[in-house]
Amino acid sequence: MGRVLAVIIWIITLLSVLLFVAGKWWFPEGISSHAPALDRQFLITILVVGISFTAAQVGLGWMVWKYRDTGSSTDRAVYSHGSNRLEVLWTVITAVVFITLGVMGQSVWASLRLNDAPPGSYTVEVVAQQFQWNFHYAGKDNKFGRTDPKFIDDGSLNFIGLDASDASSADDAVTAALVIPVNRPVELRLRSKDVIHNFWVPQLRFKQDLVPGMEIKVHFTANKVGKYELACAELCGQLHFKMRSYMLVVPEEEIQSLQAMPQEQFQTRLAELINQYQLPNYQ
């Protein structure tokens, strides 16, 4: 039985490795400037973990094979305390390897979250709520209108509490889908009205929680025009599955045209763009 179990362990290990090597279940194409660095770091991590996993399972199978029950009643078990030196050695090696991987992975994360957005970035305020996304755009004056929770009224579609008496809010637009320019830094100011939500676009290689009571600023640069699914990746309630939208990446001139439009025209044009672009087909 010991030999059978060892062979099963080795077969499962081999199949697991082949699933990754086949490359059939991998990331969708990256569409952001930071995606290559993140993908490269992920590949390094998966190779290191894969080698460790394979070595551990091969060793486990070998131990099961070698020390299987031989059925001899004369064999006696032998107690071994092990080697303190070996335990210290492999603990130190494991710590060094994984701490190094962690430090290497911080560079991309820090560049997106700990540094200010570059000058001239396109800014969008993102307000999440159960169970929808609200994207607030400044108008042609490039100034966001004042918002205040006391003005929030979902019944009148004022989801973000925009102050109508503020002159800067007259040309603002609030939509349920995100539209950003291609090849231009984008800054998102993330807020939540109720519970923790999560902004996630797989192709962006970007994922960030939205926490009630906090404004979280992040930035990135999308480099491919298209339509991409945007989801809430944090369980936020009974209708969490409905909290999905689209992110459109469009040419700069389209953004300039949208900014010059009043709210109704902005909404109409955005709906046209959503229908115009197709989601990527990954097979």
C-alpha cells in the first residue's frame, strides 16, 4: 500500500505541474503600463513556489515508499530526534527566499499606491455603494463640484451627494460606468458609502479596497483601447453578484469631447461607446 500511495502522490504532483506548464489558465492580456512588471514578479514567485512544492512532494513520496510497512513482525521502529542544524538551515533558507520575494513584489505596489499621481493625470472620483458603482467626472472647467453626504438622495439619482448650489458642479457628470483615456495617467479617488467594496479590473492588474470613511488615491496608465469588465471583488452583501460594470479605455480626443458635454449627452454618448466596443474574447 505504501508504494501505491507514493505513486499517487507523484502522479498528483506531476499533473499539478502540467496544469501550470500548459498555460491554459493564465492571466488575460495586460493593458496597463505596470502589467509587465507585475506579471514578471508573479512568474518568478510561481516558479519558486512550484519548485519548492515539487521538491517537497517528491520527497514525501520517497519517504512513504522507503518507510512503508513491509509486513515483517521483527522490524522495530527507530526514534530519531533529527538535526537541529538542518532545521535551522532550511528555516533560514525558506525565510530568505520568501522575504526576498515579498520585497521584490513591493516595488510595483508602492509605485501605484505610495506615490502621487503624475501631473496632468485624468482624475475620476469613484463612489461605491450596495450594489452599484458611481463615477464622478469634472466638466470642462476641470473642477469637481462639492459633495456632501446630506445631499445624497438615491431617489433623485444624486448618489454621491453633489451640491447643486456649487457652481463647479453644474458641468459635472456621474455615471455607472468608468471611461478613461488611453496612454495617460489616471488617478482614482476611491470612497465607499456603506461597506467595504473592491475595485477590480483583471486586465489592469489592479485591485483595491474601498473603505468607508476613507478616500484612497491610486493611479495607473492604461495602454490599450477597449471595453473591460469591472467587478466588486469583496463580498459586500446579498446582491454582491450584481455589482459589476464596465471600464472603457478610449482615445484622448473622446475624453475631451465627453468633458464638454452636459450630463444627459455624456450619459448618451457613454452608452453608445459601451455598445460600440466589444469585450475581449479569451479562449
